[in-house]
Amino acid sequence: MRLATVEQGGRTQVVLVEPENRSFHSLEEVLEQPVADLLSIIPRIDELRASIKGAAARPPISGARLLAPIPRPPRNVLCVGKNYHEHAHEFTYSGFDSSAATSADAIPTAPIVFTKAPECVIADGADIRYPSGVSDSLDYEAELAVVIGRRGRGITKATAYDHVFGYTIVNDVTARDLQGRHKQWFLGKSLDTFCPMGPWLVTADEVDPENLSVKCWVNDELRQDANTHDLIFDIPTLIETISAGMTLLPGDIIATGTPAGVGIGFKPPRFLKPGDRVTVEIEGLGRISNNVVQVISPNLSQIVPGIGSIE
Ligand code: MG
């Protein structure tokens, strides 16, 4: 089941997606009840499955625009650093890795967990803001993201997947200069628009997360091409580690790490520039594309001071 959040006529709603023709069916019509947001569906997923048969017979809604499946996550997006072998080496040797004192530290012995501010989530098709004057070292990171559906603390590897509601795609956009300069990664990972997510959520029953191809293009050039079976710490290990002393909650998102091929893996580094288009595709989950632009819109400049002055 593919669930998306869309905007239609100024209203946000949750829809069922038919990916072949990108048609959307309103969940409020399928369930014949109000649906507040995508996360509110989690406890009602069995009810939705029972109601779904008639959905295809209904006319799809028109004029809808995709938002991120969880447009504003309830907490910071949890992320994992250096979780593919080849990428761990390219990052450590790049000189931007404040987590490794020497090359002997390239492969982590425990998951490196950091977070991104939830306000930086944007949708498929939305612009990534090029933060002139703040960073000139923007990089892309294609990642499989896990969406937690059931709360828990002390979750074991054996039961970890019982806590997963579904999966989506995240581009963990990063300001490498800030990531290196400030040691802690949070700032360089959390600039406005730095978390493209989508295009929708695919429920866990339809995904084998341990064998998915992950690809990323910058413009038409394939930069990342890997498979999730190469994760250093698999999803059950990540869930067990994070939840050991911290309760995971429904709606928590774990971006599982990016494979080799990011901009700093090249010599010299190949950072994103205004005008570039970044596309991330994960097998069975779809693809997201986002343009890098110098100024996003007059509207955002009203919300975030300073954006309007960088033209
Ligand atoms: Mg990442």
C-alpha cells in the first residue's frame, strides 16, 4: 500500500496512491471518516486494508500536489552516518569527517546516530535552497528511510520489524563545510530544505528492505548505485541500538545511511551547484527529484529571515 500526503485546493489530505498512473484516492472517502494526517492511519491500517477494495472504483482526485509523506515529522529525523563500507572510506579520506581521527576509524564499531531538524523536510519536486553565504559545499545522500509505527523501548533485533510501519526515500542533503567545521553534524544537516522526502510511504508488508537498489543522479549522471544489503548496521540493529534506552515513537523516521558516490567521494569534490537536479530512486519505493536553486520563493523569505536577501 502506498500512502501519500497531498495538497489539493489549499487543503492537505492523505491519499492512496496508484503508482502506475500516479492517481490518488482520498482516504477520507475510502474510510468515510476524517483523516487528520498520515500518522493517524497507523492504528487504523487494518481497517484501511479492509476498506481498500472499493477504492479503485472511485474516481481519483485531481489537481493534487505531492507533499512529503510526513511533511512535519513529530521529532527530529534520526539518521545514521557512515553505514555503507565503501562510503565510510570515501568520507573518512575526504577530510570532512570530524568523527574519525585516523583512517583506522573509518568503519564505525557502533552506529553513528545524529538527527536533522524536522523543519527541513520538503517534498518531491520542491526546491533545495542553495544557502549562499552560509555554505558552498552542498552534497547529496540517497537513503532508505524507515518509518516507525509502534512505540517501544528495548526493542530486540528479533522483533524490530514489528515496529516498522513503512519505508520512504530521503535525500540527506548536507553542507560539508559546516559538518566538518562544527564537529557535531546537526547544523550542516539541518539547513532549510535539506531533507527531501517521498514521493510516498510504502507499507512494510510490500518491502524487503534488506535487498533494495539505491540510486542517485545529479542531472543525468549516475553518482550512487548500491544495494541495502551492503548496510554495515542493518535495520534491526539500528532499531535495537536506538531504542535501547530511548523510546521510539510512531512517526519517528530513521534514515539508514548513504552509499558511496557522494560529492566528497570525488577528487576534487563535486558539490551541488545552483541549477543542478538531484534524483534519488529506491527499488519499489519510487523516486524523488529536487532542483537546487539560489532563492526559493518570496513566501519562504517571509518565514525565514535572510533568504530573500541572497539574490
Ligand atoms: Mg546521511
